[in-house]
Amino acid sequence: MRFIGRKNELHTLNTEYNRNSSFVVIYGRRRVGKTTLIKEFLKNKTAFYYLATEELESQSMKRLANVIARTTKNTLLQKIEFTDWLDLFQLIADYKPEEKKVLVIDEFPYLVKTNSAFPSILQNAWDEFLKDSNVMLILSGSLMGMMQKHALSYDSPLYGRRTAQMRLTPLPFTSIYETQNLPFEQAVEQFALTGGVPKYLEFFEDGSPLEEQLKDAVFSKNGFLYEEPNFLLKSESLTAVNYFSIIKTIADGNHKLGKIASALGQESSSLTPYLSTLSDLGFIEKRTPITEKNPEKSRKGLYFIADNFLRFWFCYVYPYKGELELDNMQIVLDEIHKDFKEKFVVFAYEDICKDIFAKLCSNNAISFVPSRIGSYWLNDYDGDTEIDVMSVDHQNKQVFVGECKYHTKPVDAPVYFTLKEKVDNAAEIRKSFPKYNVIYGLFSKGGFTKRMLDIAKENPNILLIHEDHLI
């Protein structure tokens, strides 16, 4: 897959590269494109790229020696048996001292698994000579818990050394769509499935029918993504039974903590540690209404699966594992035909609309400076008072409220009137943002009726967004 997006991340890395001394930590869930980002950044730079694996420490040292030998073209290093990491790091520091060099240790947690003292060894090397030797150090890793513990936390020997850190997240829809040669509808449905995870996109790139690609990559026992959630959870050493049950319950439409606990037959308090872990790892996220002043302490928080593919897998693979193990895909395909767009894509479309809105704001197509972009609900996500997209611009005292319609029929005026009525009847919105100007936005896949277009022409506070552009 070609490199797309990540402009801000590349800018940060290049800024760090131009510092006298820089130590960058890059972390994020598997498949999100950390290594691809690093390799794009390393182009035309003198670099020592080392990918750690689960192996004996002596073998790890030998492989780093080989990396150094290839970069420095000193083949004699391949014949030396190293027993001290500091000797290897010193070789990197001594190579062309007048020239900037980049040392990348990818999948850093594997070295910690092999030798728990490795963070202290690296800290010693950095303090003693690497930071003063024209070296930029990059630590990267997918094991989120271990990266936070051994590279970022206060208890780590490396604490206080880093000059920058970035948690890589999946690519936004707009970054992907602008590079694709796909109709909007096909791009949306692909994103609803992949969630912008670069590795997943590789299996759904060629524009062939989505159903055929699902058969090969997801529904086949031999498909790369057939056991993906098992792999992701086990890589973080999580007990699959408890975490699987929680994710499946959320995928079934239970978003409130009480509803999740009730569905699982457990006390709410017993689930909190599991939900916290899943949230830290990026598998789920806790959302609060945009009106909440202290989101972290809000009692209105709802839990959602943060990864589109995980949500898809728990909706369409996990419940039919028995049939798929017998190579019976038809039952799943029938479910896809029945409600994939209505049950699944429409929810992903709401998040896509939030991204489209953010992009239109950043491009100055919409005169709005969002402080936060989210949604609004009164009591629960499936209640009557629910607004798909809501954002606040404190700088200009504006509130944006948006309705998302993913269907082929053009959006007509009643959709706008219903949205306006929701806002007019929501005392909480008026209380949270007194005297703020309200801007109404309608997002539509199928366009707008002439009546809706005429109403919008007469009202500057109505914005119509067809696919990804403002009308």
C-alpha cells in the first residue's frame, strides 16, 4: 500500500530531526502504520533501523551488529560476537560524528521481554553519549501496555528523556478518500469496515465487490483477518473470555455501563477495570455529550467500539463462528445483504461526517473554529433527543449541530425542521452555550431536494454537505 496522510506526524519527526538532540517515542495499536511512517521519514537519511523480535538476547545483539555493519559498510562487525549493548550503541555514536544519524528501535517491548534491564541500559547509553553524538533516537512499539510502562511512565528509567511522543491512530476518512479513485458510497462502506487502519486497507483496495473481498480476507478460515481480534487481544496478554464478552456486548448495542453490566450479569464496578484497559489500548472509547464540562467525570459517558473492523467482526463473524468453521459463509452473506448498510454503515457514516466537518473547517470552507467535535444525547444514545454531529466554537460563540442521512433519497426540509426542533427543545444545550449562534448542518449521501436548497439559500445558518463537499 502506498504511503498516504500523516502530514502532521512527518512534520513532527522532521522538526525533531533538526534538533541538536531528540528522542521520540512512537506507539499505537498493531496494523496502524508505525513502521510505514518511520520508513517514509527515513528516506534519504543515514539511519540504523533495527526491528526487535522475540529471540535470545545474543541473537538480538548479532542482528543489531549486522544492521550497523550494513549501514557503515564495515563487514568486519558481522564477525564479532558482542556481549554488551553499550558497545553496539557506541559504534553508532562514533560513525560520522559530524553527520546526523537516526537510530530506530522498532518493537522495543520485545527487547524488554528478553532483558528487563534494557530500558536502564538504553538510558545509560543515551545519557552518556548518544544524546551528544548527533543521534536521533526513535523507539516504537505496538504492545501498548509495555510501551506506556517502559517508555513513557514516570517509573521508567527513560522517563524525562524523550523530546516528543506520538500515539498513532488510524487514518481519517478524508485522508484516505482524497487518494482513492472510488465512488463516495464505496469509499464510505470500505471505511466502515476498515476504520482507516492501513493494514486492513490493503485487503480492500482494488475496487472489486466488497462481498468477494470479505469472503477471502475475513470469512475464510484461512483469511488474514479471520482471527484478528484474537490476535490483538492475546498480543496484549488479555484474558480473551472477559474482554471478548465486553466487546461483544457493546457491539450488540449496549453502550451505558449499567446496560453492559446487566447484559453480562455482573456488577458495574467489576467491569470498570476491564473497560479502562480496553480504552487505554484503543479498542473501545468512552464518549460524552458535547455539553459536558468535565467529560472525564461525566455520568453520561457511553462506551463504543473504537475500531470499525472489530465492530464488524463482532457483528458478523463472532456470532457465526460455528458455521464459518464448516465453510458455510452463506448465512453471514445473507446477514450482510439484509442489514449491512442500515445496521452498520450508517453508524460509521456519523463518524465520517465528523471528520468531513473538521476538514471543511480546517480548509476554511466553513467559518468555524471547533474546540471539540462529538455528538449530543439527553439520556442514552438511542433516545429521542440525539444529535449526530455537534461541535462548539468558543472563540466565535457558535454551536454546530448536524444530522447525517446515508440513503439515496435526497434530503428534504422536514429533516432540517426536526433537527431545529431538537435544539429548540434541548434546555441543556441552551444552558451550556447561552447566546451562542446555532449553525445547522445536513450531511447527505443522496443530495438535497430543491425545497431544501431554497431554504438554505435564504438562511446563512444552514449548511448543506453533499458527500464530502459543502454546497
